Amino acid sequence: MAQSASTRPTAWWLATLEKRAARMKEERLDLAEPITFSDASERSAAINFFNAAFRAEESGLRQAHELADEVGRWDPELARVLELYGNEEGWHRELLESFLSSIGGEVRPMGRVTRSFYAVYARAKRMETIVLTNLMFETIGATTYRLALGRVEHPAARQMLTILTRDESFHVPLNVHFLSRILERRPKSSRWRLKLVYQLLFVSLLGLPFASRPKAQAFDKITRRELGRAYAEQLARLFTHEPSLGLKPPRALLALLGLRDEDLREPPLAATGAEAAEAAAVRERVEVRAL
Ligand SMILES: [Fe+2]
Ligand SMILES: [Fe+2]
């Protein structure tokens, strides 16, 4: 197994994020060629898809900066890493805003399911709960974008999806690092709470395709079954390959979805190994694989 993300020191993540920040604004969306959708329902589904992405960025940005304030009291270096991480989400949010307007859409008020999901999340107080939620959100986000990239053909949409897949994949091992650092400060006896949250989150996230498919499928062409299975597989691989977190994927649920032990042997696509993280320092060198 490649070196785990959780064994990289904070200084390494800081240096990598600083390198990424220096080049962030150089990358621009090429929106010169307008996207022609096959019909109004595909366009409307695209607007829904990127609205969901926008809300995820908005929430990620806010949580990261709030955590940075808190973490700054005991680890200023880790706080700076959180701040730079939040800035990357802020940059994604800006890109999504301009992308949405280029397809004649806008940021819409959240739907009922999305609103209640974020309302619960915003109430989370414990740092490990927030970071675990982030880690799982990043994993399913990267999975959705990667699957969409395998199906969507519009060049501008593909560029947007490539940026998101690449960066959210990098955010997965980064959040493993955050979680490891936070758990080091907690007594082992308090882990039961996190394990419970983890099981609940795992099940709830697998329910998300029920809410998102009617809204976005006409654009991303991903079926409910494919998306649910891909979420389960990527989440399960992630935690199987990061045993130090002590969070085992729910086997019964995986078996129900037809996922066996050998399906989990491969590393997650948002590879947490050191090599993938190393490559992410130079964004343009990252090869983004579609699913
Ligand atoms: Fe993002
Ligand atoms: Fe992210």
C-alpha cells in the first residue's frame, strides 16, 4: 500500500497548498464557445447539477474557515492549511458562479432536501464530526464529478468537471490529514461517538442519489443505481485504505449493494497515497481519470 496521507506532516500539506494557491488564478474557464444543450430539460438539469456543486463549495468554504479559527488556538500551521483549503473552495465557488451564468442559469435557493442536509451539518459542533462529514462529502463529490466526466461531452462543462474532480480528489487525503490530527488530541474512549456519526453518514449519503437523480440525471446521465454503488464503493475503499482512522465500512450495507471484499482492495480513486498527493502540487500535471 502506498504511504498514507495521514503520515504526511502538516508542513508538507502547507507547502503543497501554497504552491497550488500561487497558481490558482492562472487557470481560467474557457467559456467562449456557448454550450448547446439537446433540450430544455438537459439545460435545466445542468443548472441543477452545478447549483448543487455551488452549495457544496459554499458550505466547504465556511466550515474550513470556521475550523481554521478554532484550530489556530493550538496549531497555527494546521489553521493556515485549513484557510488555504477553504480558499480553494472559494475559488471553485467563483468558477461555478461564472459557469452557471454562461449557461443562462443562476444560483438558486436550495431545495428542501439540500436545505435540511446543510442545516444539520451547520449545527455540528465537534471538530471531528465536521471534518469527517467534509471528508465523506469530498469523496462523494469527486465520485459524482468523475462519473459525470465519463458521460458529459460539452467542452466547457468538461473543463469545469475536470477542475472539480482533480481538486476534490486532492481534498480527500487532505481531510484524512485533518481528521488524523484532530483525533490525536481526543481520548480513544470518545471514538464511539465518531463511529456512530460515521455509520449514520454512510447510510444517509447513500440516500442522496434518490434526491439528486430526478434533478440532474438529464445532464450527467448517471443512474441512481450507478451513483449509489459508486458512492458506497469509493467511501468503503477510502476507509479500508486508511485503517488508522478506525472507521470500518458497514459490511451488511455493502453486501446489499453487491460489493465484496475484493471490490474494496483497490485504492479509492481519490487516491490517498503520497504519490497522488505529491502530483497534485502541480495541478496541470494531474491526470484526471473519468469513471
Ligand atoms: Fe471544491
Ligand atoms: Fe473540496
